[in-house]
Amino acid sequence: MSTTLQRYFLLFTGISLGAIGIAYTVDPNLLLQRYDLAVAGVSDDNMYRGAYGGLFITMGIAIAAGFRSPAFRHTATLITLLFMGGFATGRIASIVAVG
């Protein structure tokens, strides 16, 4: 991957994850409504704001840092692969478990 393409990939991915994290932090129901889901109580609210809010914001910042820092670019790319690979693994496990 060319350095320019890699940099802008990291920037786009970081901004996207950060935006999703901000949306979940501000109002978890905002994105959950798309899937006919809703926060059922304080525990759900804490889980969505923490896991999808705080974690996505932090990962977005870490990944986007690879856009600016040549020394961190490889690490940011690895973080992206691991983070998105975790989602893919969960989706595959779900397909295997429930079809």
C-alpha cells in the first residue's frame, strides 16, 4: 500500500470510528434505532456508551494518529486490522452459532 493511500485510509477509518463513538456517547439510542433496538436501562446505557462510545473514540484517535506520525503508521495499521478483525470474528461466530 502506498504511503499516501495508507495515510488517508487511516485518517478515514479513524474519523469514521470516532464519529460512531461520539454518536453512541451522546445518545446510544440514535444508532440502535436503526436495528430496532433500544437501551433498556442504566446498565445498557453504560455498556453502549463505554464499549461503543469510549472505545470507538479512543480507537479512532489511535488510528488517525497514524495519519500524522510516520513512526506510528505501522502500529496504527495493525490496530485497524486487529480491531476490524475482531468484528469480523464476532460476525463469523454469530453466523456459525445462530445461522
